[in-house]
Amino acid sequence: MRLKNKTAIVTGAASGIGAATAQLFRREGARVVATDLKGVPADGAADGWLGLAQDVRDAAQWQAVFEQALQRFGHVDILVNSAGINGASAGTGRQDPEHLALEEWRVIQAVNVEGTMLGCQAAIAHMKAAGGAIVNVASYAGTVGSPTAVAYGATKAAIVQYTKSVALHCGRAGQAIRCNVVTPGPIRTPLYVPLTGSGTPTHIPLQRIGEPGEVAAAILFLASDAASYVTGTALPVDGGLSTT
Ligand SMILES: NC(=O)c1ccc[n+]([C@@H]2O[C@H](COP(=O)([O-])OP(=O)(O)OC[C@H]3O[C@@H](n4cnc5c(N)ncnc54)[C@H](O)[C@@H]3O)[C@@H](O)[C@H]2O)c1
């Protein structure tokens, strides 16, 4: 019960890493506000779960999500910004530096970077009195050159840098808000699978792709009081890929 008495908002919670995180947080005792563009079903009779539709690009919707969370649970202690797209789902075209369409760049920026920025801004406003923890989700693709995913890689690099700025700002303002980011390698979710073929990924030191629950476990650590002295950190969850 590492999140007992905490309330967490998790975006992108209808699928993949966000879904695994929301479920793990619930098992660890948190009250969870699970949001997604396509909505998240309310968990029937279970108290402590609120599923909402939210487009992270929309500042007014962020306000509404926090207000509903406060109305239902009284406080918000944790925000996980997991909503994201890699461009394939936007379906607008190739993503190498030569052929990338400006519209594709903008769509990916809006969800990944602006969505994360708006979430952090809303979280700071609501957490600054009592403190809290924000965990952003970037990617290994943002830490190296990504010539076939150039827009995606740029957004993920931006999220890492932005996370550090939020951490510094909050720390220096004495707000007791920690802000960290995970940088996953390839993880078995709908976002990753369509981009790749099958076979053993021998370029990954652990010789396999990761599971959403393995990223959720790292997010749990950063969101929990076990990480009370950790802020501004980018934590790779990548089977060792970033060491190669
Ligand atoms: N799967 C991987 O290999 C991998 C690796 C590194 C980082 N990531 C990152 O992890 C995060 C989660 O990705 P995933 O792999 O679980 O993908 P996923 O596609 O399974 O889940 C992403 C979720 O975000 C939601 N979403 C998309 N646009 C949204 C919007 N505008 N507002 C609200 N929700 C929106 C989608 O509906 C979806 O349910 C993303 O930020 C992704 O970039 C994934």
C-alpha cells in the first residue's frame, strides 16, 4: 500500500503504460482519476476510481479534471502524464527530417509537449500548498538521434528538459513538489508494436522489449514517498538500451 491516502491523476490511462500505472496505483491504495482522450470506463462499484474523458491539449479540460478530482477525493497528490502519440497513430506521414510534414510535427508537439506542460502547470497550481509528485513519460527516443521518428524524439527530449525546469522551479519556490521523468525503451503497447516487426531485439541488453507494468513500477517509485529526495531525475526503463 505504497500510495495509501494519496490521490493520483493518470493520463493516457485507457491503454499501455498509463493503464498499467493506473491499475498499479489502485492496487497500492491510491484513489485514481484515470483519464484518456477516448475516455476510461468507471470501475463499477469500486470506490476510489474515477474514469474521465480528457484531451490533454486543452487547458480548460485540465482545470475540469482537477476540479472533479478535488470534488470526489478532496486533494490531488500525484500526476502522471502518460498520454502521448508517436505520430503513427496520427497517421499523417513519414517522420524523417527531409519529409516530415509541419502538421505532423505540430500534432505530436501538441499532445506530447503541450499536454505535459499544461498538466504540470495545473498540478503546480493545485499542489503548491500541500506538495505532491509529478511523473512525466518521455522516451529513450528523446535521448538519442531518432531519424525515423524525428518529431516524436524532439518532443521526448523536450519533456526531459522541461521536467528538470519544473523540478528546479518548485524546489526553489519551497513548494515540496517533486517532478521526475521516466525514459522507457521499447514497451509492448499499441503505440510501439505497429512500428516494429517480431524477432528477438538483440540490440537491447536484456534481449527483449519491456512490459507496461515494468514502466508502471518505476513510475510508482518516483510518485511514492520512497522517492522523497528524488527530483529532476530522468530514469531509464529500457532494458539497458541507454548504456549501449
Ligand atoms: N510503448 C513504447 O515503446 C514507449 C516507449 C517510450 C515512451 N513511451 C511513452 O509512453 C506513453 C504511453 O504510451 P503507450 O506506449 O502506453 O501508448 P498507448 O497508445 O498504449 O497509450 C497512449 C494513450 O494516450 C492516449 N492519448 C493520445 N492522445 C491523447 C490526448 N490528446 N489526450 C489524452 N489522451 C491521449 C491514447 O488514447 C492512448 O490511450 C507515451 O507518452 C509514449 O510516448 C512509450
